[in-house]
Amino acid sequence: MTDTDLYRQHLETLDGYLREALLRTERDGMSLEGVVFHAGVERTYHADDEHIPFRSTGHFRRWVPLDGPDHVVVVRPGQKPLVIEVRPKDYWYDPSPAPESYWQQAVELREVERFEQIPQITGSLKTMAYVGESSAAAEALEILPSLVEPRALMNLLDWFRAYKTEHEVSLITAAGEAAAAGHRAARDAFLDGASERVVHWRYLEGAGALDREMPFPPITALDEKCGILHYQHKRGSEAAPGKVLLMDAGAQCDGYASDVTRTWTSNDADELFVELLRGVDALQRELVAQVVPGRSFVDLHLDAHRRVAQLLASTGVLKVDADDAVDRGITSAFLPHGLGHHLGTQVHDVGGHQATPEGGTVAPPEAHPFLRNTRKLEPGHVVTIEPGLYFIPMLLEPLRQGPNAEVLDWQLVDRLLPCGGIRIEDDVLCTASGPRDLTRDLIEGP
């Protein structure tokens, strides 16, 4: 099957989702002819003429992988999507058209020089909803304010985003292949004694991408900085070589992201930390095996805490059994983030807390406020599975000073503080027959 065939099937699936969404909204008294998906507008920094790096809106990218601002996709059920590319005449930036690709054969593609010319092609859009970031753009298209991302419609569209088509899975897989090449290059640079800055550069080179093409800024942390969850810096030779590297980085393919994390150790890393790293890797495999239809992601997250507690107890860091440690809330100091999230045109894809297609919210457990997904897994869901185990002074100090201080071996904790932490993350597709890990074998091999 060609890429174009997969994309046509993808559009047929999206057309079905749109039909269902419009039928449901009509039952609620909102009669819509279709939807205008807008890529978004370009903006500048405050009091500056420098443009903020642009990224198309997620719903637009799901319909068409066309880079750049202002473009729209006009979609009416049962009709070929109308893609209007806004390509101004320009000599400040390259105005070349999008290169020929599989998707162009499956849509009606038109071109204008200015956004204001779009109505000349579309005619009246007063019976259409607008999905995008700019109410001013919707007004320019003469779309009613009440039809700018109406909540009843957005709930349905966001819910359906979780179900990935074969086309989407193929793009996430391709993004995973690029990320895997980057991770292998980063690992080799780390083992050669490179700094965070050089490891970062090697990652980009391996992934074949520029910084601005990353789906999120890569996290490249050595040693104690591995304990900062979204560590944002890239230190030079003053902090190299390191004994531990935590690299959290992805790649993109036609607007779809991968998100992969690996933790590597040098030959002279602390033996206990290396043992913990092997343990986290093993429990991550056990959690991936549970990405099956009907499994509650909340329960999967809570199981991750239980397994982390077992690992800490087996290595002597904890002096009580796993159940006791979880009941006391001790593991939240060692695993302070959620187990994972939906993945797609956004790294943290939408709808993770949604209760039903019509809306509502399933909040994460009170003790785990950072969990991004509370839905039950279903075939077509692509999620990340990323357990971690960290030694973060800010989170450990209250334990050291509190009533649970006696349940930890503080000599071992202090020994492990310079190592920072561990995170292992893969992108996993839930299918009717079980999990399909989209990234693991790309780095480690089958």
C-alpha cells in the first residue's frame, strides 16, 4: 500500500469522525455544514519584529501536513478536503511551494497570496465552524463568533484524536526511527566523554534535524542534572565527562511526533545506580506489556509506583515493603511525574483527561496531579510509557525531616544524589491483540 493510499484511508476515517461529530452537535441544536481547520497565525515577540517559531495547530496537522501559517483546510462530510495554501510573494523568506508529496493527490489544493483572499475560493462560510487559534482570522472568514471552536464540537474532535489511523502510526514510527538514530549518536558521544552541548549536537545530527524542527526542546542532562525533570540547559566541557546521561528527545515526521527517553551510564558509574537503571528498564517492559484494551491508565500509573517501591526495597534504599511505602506516599518523591501521555500531532496530545466523547473530565488522583492521561486504553491509542526514579533534593528533604525518615537508608540516598535520576520512555500503540512498541527495537534491537 502506498503512502497516498494510507493517507486516503486516513482521510476517510477523519471524514467518518467528522460526520459523527456533526450529527451529535446537530442533536444538541447546532447545525453545521462542516469545519474550517486553520493552521494558525505567525506572531512576533513583544516590542520586536522577530518572529516566534511557528507551529501549526494540532487539528489542522491531522488533516494535512502543510507547514507554515495562515493555511486552511475546508472540510465538508463526503467531499474531498479543500486545502488553501497561503503563499505570499516575498523576498525576505523563501516562498517556494511545498514539495510534491503523497498528500497532494488526495485533496483539492488551491493557492492564494493573502489570507484575505480565501473567501474568494470558499464562498460563504457562515454555516461552518472554525477550529484554530485566532478569532480574528475566523472573523475575517465571516464565521460567527458562536462557531469559533464550539465546545460541543471540540469535545468530540479532541476525543477522536486519540484513535490513530495506520497513516498516523506510520508517521509516528518514522519519527521514532529518526529519534532512535539520534539517541544512538547521543549515547556514543556520551560514552566518548562529550559534554551536554556536544551530546545535544550529536543527537540532532543523528536525527537529521535542526533545533527548530524538534517537536520539543531535547533534554540533555549529565549526572545530578538528570534529577531535573525538564532540564533546559546544555553545559559545556566544565561539566564533562559525565557518569550518567539522561536524554529525552523526539523527532517529527509530517507533523507527528515521537518522544523517547533513555538513561545511559559510563563504565565508572555507581554500581548501585546501574542496578537501579536495570530495574527501571525491566519494570518499564512490564508496564508496556499492560498497554491493552480496557486497561485504565490510572491503574497502570499506580502500578508503576508499586514497582518502583519494590525496586527501592530490593536494593535497600527503602527499609519497608513496597505496599507500605506506597501507602505512605513515599514513592511520589522518587517518581513525581505521570507515567505517560497520548502522542500524535502534539507531544502531549489532547483529550487525556476527557471522560466521554461529549466531554466531562476524569481528574487524576489527588496524590498524582501531574498524570496527563486518565482514560482507559483502546485500540488505536498511542501513548508513552515513561517510568522514572529520581534523587531530587527538593523532594527528598521533606522526607528526611518528616515522620517517615526512618524508612529510608539516607546513606544510600546521599550516595545516589550525584547520579540525578533515571527515565526510560517508549512510544506504544494499543491494539486489539496487545501492545506494539514503536521505538524500543529501533534503539536496542529486537
